[in-house]
Amino acid sequence: NILLLATFNGLQLIKKWTLGQIGMTFIQLFWWCIMISIYQLTGAIIAVLTQPILNLIWLLLLVNTIPEISFKIFSSKLKRKNILLLLQFSVMILVSALLSPLVYIIIRYLIANQLSWEDAGIWQGAWKLSEFSQQILTNILAIYYLPALVKISDKNHLWNFVIKILIRISVISSISLGGMYLFRYELINLIFSTQFQPIVQLLPIQFLGDLTRTVGWCLG
């Protein structure tokens, strides 16, 4: 499923990518509701195990409508050079997948050990707010920025494009984070509860770090 969505994204088939995401969301909603209403807990387990298959069927139906993609590419043999290139990207993904949760656990444990578990929960709440805003921005960048970046071969054109996107994403990120901070009390009460109001004290430095992380994502 991830491979097919990445293929849509790489070919800049934004409409197909959007249809794929929306379709999988509705499949998850309806399939879970049907299975849970009929089989309760057992239905939830069945839904978790079978949903990826339904998502794959939906994406393959979309692939069948795209003349640029042939099913022959999935049966063709990979060249050794291409395999080595894919392995290099796999190492990057594995390092990130292993280190990110490990660092997260260590920080949470240090806060709980030095302060308290309540403070660790407050920090985790602030982190969840950051994840929410960052996920939206990184999804936008992954859909538009990366495919467009790959097509650019001229170095000067590349830098001009990166700077233009950097300015735009900095403005969008600043406005969104500023809006979240402006309505911080209402946002915390809506997502969490009044017990998480101490998150307000962490938001300035947290949002500043989010802005820096977004800029780093563009340059990385």
C-alpha cells in the first residue's frame, strides 16, 4: 500500500493519491463499524487483520485506471544497481525508525525520573500537539515538494526552488503555530482536558523547535 501511494506521489498523480487516501479512510471507517457491530471484540481484531487487504484492492483498482503504470513493473526483476540504491534508503529509514522511539522513551523516562510522571505526561501532551501540526505540514511537503525536487537537475534552479519553498513553508508554519498558540487554552481543553493546562508553559519553546524542524526538513 505504501509503495503504491509513493508511486502516485512520485508521478505527481495528486488526484489519484488523494482518492487513494480518502478511499482507505472510508474503508477503515465502514469496515471497522461493520465488523465491530457484528462480532464486537473479535470483529475489531478481524478488521485490523483484513483492512490492509481491502486497501490494497482499492489501490490496485486505481492503478488499473492509470496508463502510466503497468502491472508488468511489479513482476520485472530488479537490477543490482537499483537494489543497492534502495538498500541505502532502507538504512536511512531503519535508523530513523529505531532511534526516534528510543530517544522519545529516554526523554520521557528522564523527565519522570528527575521530576514526576505527571510532568512526563504534560511533556508528552505538548509533543502530541507538535506531532499534529508537523504531520499536516510534512504531508503537504511530501506530496508537492519531494516529487518536484527530484525533477530538477539544474543546481541554480534547485536552490531557487528550495529557497522559494522554504520561505512559503516558514510563513505557513509561523501562521499555523501562531494560531495554535493564540487559542492554546481552548485547544488544550478540546484535545485533552483542563488538567493539561500546564502544557501552555512549554508551548513557546516547543513551537519554536517545530518551526526549526520544519525548516530543517526542507533543507534535509
